[in-house]
Amino acid sequence: MMSEKIRLVLAKKDKSKAWLADQLGWSTSNLYNKFKRDNFSEKELVEIAKVLDCKFEANFVLNDSGEKF
């Protein structure tokens, strides 16, 4: 799920996964494995958002009230 969202932002910004890995100081194989497993920590997602000049938001939303946490 997050891998696809990151791919969409990369496409919108006309950037590659290799570029992203370089900006993050990660090996391309490490980043590609994270994409393959869709295995990103919240800290990594915040870091990715910063590199891509966007904001990462994660929320829990109560179904009955719509209240966000």
C-alpha cells in the first residue's frame, strides 16, 4: 500500500527510486527490497516525505465519530 503511494509521488515529481535511495543515503537494493515487501517504518515514511518535499500524515480515525488521532 505505501509502496504504491510512494511510486505515485515519485512519478508526479518525475523522480526515480534510484534517485530516492541516493537522497536518503540508502542502497538501491535496500530501497527496492522495502518496496517489494512494502515494509516502511513511520520514521522512514517521514524521511521519504521530507526528501520528496511533501508531508506524511498517519491517522487513526474512529468509524462512529470520524475523530482522528
